[in-house]
Amino acid sequence: MSKSIELLVKLHNPKCVSAETAGRGGKSLLYKEQIVFAFAQAEKEFMFGYHLLMCKYRQDPFSREFVNSYAESWCEECGLPEHATEALSYVVDMVCDLPLPSQLKHLNSLRKRYLRSQYAHLSVIDKANKIAEENGLLPNSVEARQLRIRELNEIRKSNVCPRCRGTGEVGRVQKRECPECRGKGKLRANIIHLMKSIDCTEAYFNRYLNALVVDFERHCYEEMSGAENVIKRQIKNESLN
Ligand SMILES: [Zn+2]
């Protein structure tokens, strides 16, 4: 498995180098320091994007607070139409792959149906352990434990498709496209879900909120890719895609 920004953010606490992994030879220490520095640089250049990454991949509550107040000041600049703050907070959820309220009923029924068995969670833990091993983490290290928690939370709380558990495929012997997510692995919210979640009419949404939502969403993605590019540039690791 090649290292992605997602994995890098999940595996490394940007704020500190743990003694556990830092003590394993000069090379890994250097690498760790490089990562910490790369995160710090991303925060400096694309602060909003950096915090979005921390929300998306680490479920970091401090970063979520930052992102929420950023969204609030964005609304204030636009003259605060009714439901605006709420709408933008749901845009953040969408960008971070969190389900919207209007999706929960459907998601919960899928979870009940496909995630009830112990086996469903075991396979998620297996996957997390495999990633940890491939990245040279000890099974009982803080990072490996947090990775397991993060992977489980993703299944329980994010928009990961409960039927295929994010793989996009179903069937044990003969694989076929998952009919619930149509092979995407996620149940992404759309504008209709957003409208239903803030409980406003389509006419109101189109008149007062649509432009705001579209602009803010674009801004979120630009900031996130800005932060990702800084991290990539700083780490200069060929395996980083
Ligand atoms: Zn699926």
C-alpha cells in the first residue's frame, strides 16, 4: 500500500513525535521530524485546509472548532441569510465524508443490516493492523491503537458504505459492484440531502444559499489540496502519491 496523505495524517500526530517510534533508529526519527515539520508548514500556508484534513482523517475536535468558526465568519461576510451557518457546517461534513442528518435513517438501517455481526468489525481491525504493520508500527503502539479506533469510527460514524465496508464490492467468491454505493465505497451526500437537512424549500435554497454553498465547498477543496501539496512538497517522498 502506498502512502497517501490520508494515511500519513491518520498515522502521525502532527503535534508531537512519540518516544515509541522516535526511538527506533536515526532514520525513522528524521522521517518523523520531517513529517511534523511538513504538517506545521501546511498549517502555516493553508491553515483552513490543514484543519479540514485534521477533521477528515483524525476526527480532531479542536480542528473542527476552528473550521466551524471559520465557516461562521465566512457567513458573516456574506450577510448571514437564514440557515447559512447551518448549511456551511453541513458542507464541512460533506467535505469530511460525514453523513448529513437526512442520510442517517438510510445509513442506520444499512448498518443494522450489514454491520451487526462481530465479523464485520473484525475485518476492519484486521485491515488497520495490516496498515500498521506495513508502516513499521508495533501492534500495541499508540499509533496502531489510534489507527484501529479511527478505522472503526469511520465505519460507525462516517459515510462509508456499510454494505461493502468501503470496498465498493460485494460477494465472497464472485465480486460485483456494491448496489448500495454503486462501487464508490461511500454514500456521499448531495445538494438534496443538504436541503433536507436544513429544512428549507428549494426556492429559498436556490435564491439565498446555493451560491454561498458552492463557493464555500470549492474553497474547502482548494484549501485541502493546498495543504496536501505543501505536505507532499515537504516530504519529497517518491512513494507519496
Ligand atoms: Zn457499498
